[in-house]
Amino acid sequence: MFQVDIEKQGELSQEQLDELQSMWTRCASRVILATTLAGSGHPGGSLSSLHMLLVLYSVIRHNPEEPDWDGRDRLIISIGHISPGAYSVLSEFGYFPEDRFLTEFRQAGSPFAGHVEHVVPGVEWNTGNLGQGLSVATGICLAQGLTRRPGKTICLMGDGEQQKGQIAEARRFAAKYQQGQLIGIVDRNHLQIGGSTEGVMPVRIREEYSAAGWNVIYVPDGNDFQIFFKALRRAWLHEELEPGKPTLLDSRTIMGKGISFMENKAKYHGAPLSVEQARDALKELGQPPELVDEWMEKRRMHRIGPSYSAPKVSHPTITVGSPIEYSAGDKTDCRSAYGAALKDLAEHNNHPDAIPRIVGFSCDLEGSVKMKGFHQVSPEAFIETGIQEHHAAACAGALSREGLVAFFSTFGVFAAGETYNQHRLNDLNQTHLKIVSTHLGLDVGEDGPTHQCIDYIGLFSNLFGFSIFMPADPNQTDRIVRYVATHPGNVFVGMGRSKMFPITDASGRPFFGKDYVFKPGKADWLREGSQLTFIGYGALIPNVIKAAEMLKDEGISAGVLNMASIKPIDEVAITKAASVGPIITVEDHIATTGLGAIVSRVLVQNAITQRLVTLGVTAYGSSGKPADLYRLQGLDAEGLAIAAHRALE
């Protein structure tokens, strides 16, 4: 494998330059062939960044035989649409044979998608939604620091994506946490889909990074191997740069570099060449034009091969500690129980002078989401991102793939609605993020409708790899938090704002007491009934129990089923409830997209005929006390009892 020691060499030798040029010719040919054969793709940016990609893979520590090697440097390609260039270079360095890439690029069932995918050996992170790569790189760099692991983290970005606000969030974060091992590179070809970057939306890249506290190096020609290598070496060794600061290379390049009729043409950002144009391009590269026809036939005859395995991700062994039990008379909120459990987990797993195993991310809400205890016990592992939720979600997700447990906590409207796209990419990247969202639903109360998140189940139900857990009281909160800390996978844990007494059984003892064990997909029968069943979760469970008691006084037997595990759902318990009589779902969520919708689907899919009433939020709330807001939507105990009478009519 071609390798250059950037720490020992001041410049590239003529022999190395000649080899890089030969590699460039082969890779540029692949870029043209892949996009033309697929009839789609992004050849222009692939060619503008190709010289830089070749130099980068020549100097970073990596191992094509072991792509997940722990000692590797990390290269995040934020401009995921340059996959033709990235795959060409990875093929050149032996990560996979070129024929799979050329014959399968952008074909259904192939790992070689239109934007870089981490199932392709050598690719660190699925990208494509621009503006998120730098946040991911800061998360990896943060993990490198916390785990005392040496190595560089490099993020290759486009100049058009610098218009995204999340990048501003990420560069501030990198400067605050003094990520001197982080190198950002901008492919500054001055073109994007709509034409000139200055015409679409001007950005003063060097000035903005410098103002954020970065070292900045201008590279006058990123398509010159020697010039780019020397600039990269300065950043690598921090030559004449401020130590402890991340460094940006603003690298001037040419869209479509190397093909005369493609150069500086915005149309080739996302448009492939025709077959005739591809033949002409190959001629310019000194390659036989017949290659187009040969590979077209190979592609026609090729069968899609098996997918590669996704990169392995380790989940640390976590000491769960002893659950905290809240007695029947202890009135507190679920978020305080979360904070206490998280602090206890830190005391057991984040020992002083040792590598922490649990990391907590806050967005200027440390007190509200009850992370102060965690912060006190483990200050190194408490990450304050400021009011930068988009960055925090992506950064925490990336860190969760680095052998650390990452908790990300903020209010529901920010954790679910505002950062949905970041969590979608986290899901695609098979992260292990623990989102603990406080202040959900109408229970937020006086803060009003802008802060009353009522769509969290609907949103996270769309993400294949996320579980959804909604604890009913402080005791169940404690158990769920400990469960998610010790198990891999993405999870959304939600809770309201108000204080409550612990849920008790019929005898007055805490239902989720010392012997309770939380199990995903397992519901809790808080009360048995013989005529109908309420199914609910979270902050409304006290209202549901009160309604059942009111009905009992009237001679009506109503069961109460607590569905703390929304995803996966307990279909057996739902089936049992349907065998008893009408079902009434109750939730602090939009009535048509939450638990009620899930229960209705279970009934239909299992061909169960039973009356179902779905109660929930039917309109945006207003400012007011939660009890009043619930009453206005018919979600107080009296309203629930009235609904039960109607269901039995």
C-alpha cells in the first residue's frame, strides 16, 4: 500500500508525485465510468477533491485489511455526494475490488450507494445531509481525548455546505474543547448546484473559522499534490500554528478538475457525462475510450454481490449499581429520578483518573434536565454544548460509536422535533445514543405550546433502530435509565415535568419496588379489570388510576395497563386487554399518531375486533397548569371516566 510518512517528510519526492499522478489517472477514470454507467451521480466534486483524497489516504494511519483497526486515524467525508471519488480512492488502496464499485454503483441492493455509506469498507460515517460531518468529527475527536487514544480526526467538507448553521455550532464546539487533533478541509471549488457559491449564499470561510478560534491555512491549489501535502503537514504538526486549536485548510480547487470540458462547470456537480462525453473524457486521461463499452457490458451481466458488514461497534461493560427506591410518600419528578440514577451510574463507572465509560451531553439545561449531580461526580465527562442542539445530537451520536455510553438530554421539542434529522442519520449509522428527554407534552404547562412536545412517539416510531420508553413514575424511571445504560442501541426515554407520588399497587406499596425489573416489550398491569382497560403511559398514569378508582366506586371494573415500552410494544398484553372489553388509550401526545395508533395497528394486524377509544391531545395547548390543560382536552380523571361510560354503551 502506498504510504507517506508525513511527520518525517518535508515534501513529496518525485517518485511519490509520479505514483500519485498514476493513481489519480486511474481514480479519475473510475469517477467518469461509475457515474456514466449509473446514469447519475456527482462527478464534478469528486474530481475537485480527488487530489486531496489521495494525499489524505497516503498519510493517515489506516489498514485496508482491517478497516476497523482501533489505531487508525479517522477521515469523515462530510460531502457524501462525492462517493464516486471516495470509492475510487478506497478501491485504489485495496479496500475492495474496483469491479464491484463500477458494476454496482447506485444499484438497488448494492452497498455502493449514491452517498458514502459506512457498510463500504473504509467509510467511517454515512453522510449526505450536508453540514453534519464536522459535528461527527468533533464527537470522534472528543472520544479520542476521553479514552486517551492517539490519532488525528479529519473532516473533508464542501464549500457550499459552509452555509449550514450546524457547521458554525461545530466549529465553536471544537474550539471550546481545544481539539488540536482535528483538521477540517474545505474543497473550495466555488460552485454548488445553483451555480457560484457567492451567488447562492456567500460565506467568508477563513474569516468565520478564524473568528471561532481555529487556526486557518489557505491552500492556493488543492489540486496540486505537493502544495496540498505541505499545507496538510503544517496542520498535522501544528507548524507555526497555535497549539490546542483545531486547524482548517481552505483549499482552492477546480470543479471537474482534469477534464477540460467539465472544469468550472456547475452542471457537473450532479450530472454525469453521456456515453460519448465519457469516451472523450477517457481520451483526455490517456485511457482507452472503449472502456466505457466494456464496463457497460460487465455491469449488464453483473449480479449484485453480498453486502459488506457494518463496522463493529463496542459497547462498554457498565456497572448498573443498586436501584434507588422512592417510597409511596416521596413526591418528586421523573427527571430528578433520572438525574439521581445518572449520578449513581457515574459514581460506579467514571472513576477519577480512569477512562470514563459514561458521557453526558447538555444544551444549556443542566439544571432543568437534572444533570448537575453527574457533572459534579464526573466533570471531564460532562459535555456542555450550549444552545446548539443540532450539533449536540450528531456529536453525541458519533461519540456513542466509540466505546462510550452517551446520554443526550434536553427538552422534548428540541430532543425530538428540532433534531429529528440528526437522529435519523444516527440511526443509519447504528449509533448507541441514549436520548433522555424531559419536559414532554402538555405536562410542560405554563411554558406554552411552543414547548409542549406532543409528537415524540410519532417521530421516533419512524426510526427503525430506536426504542421508545416512557416511565410512569420515579421508580420506573430509575430502572429504565439503568437498563438503557447497560444495553446497546438507540433509545428515546421521555418524561414530563411535574412532580408526582410513586405509583402504588392495590395495597399501597410502590408498584415498581425493589423487585421490579424493566423489560422492553413488557407492559405492567397496574390494575386488573373485567369490563374495560385503560392503556396509558407516563405523566397521565395517575389520572388513569384515579379514573379507574372512580369507576370502581360506581361498580365498573376497569383495568389499567401501563405501556412504558412503546417500541417494542407488548402485543400479548394488548390482546389480553381486548379479550376483556373496550380499550381506551390515554396519552399526552397527538391522539392520532401515538400509542392509540400503535394499539389500533396491533388489533387490526391480529384480526381482533374490539371497541377502541383513542384519547390524547387534539389541539395545541395553551399556557396553564398541566391539570387545567389536561381537563380542557378531556384527559383528567373525570374526562377519562366519562369516556369509559361511553365506551361501554
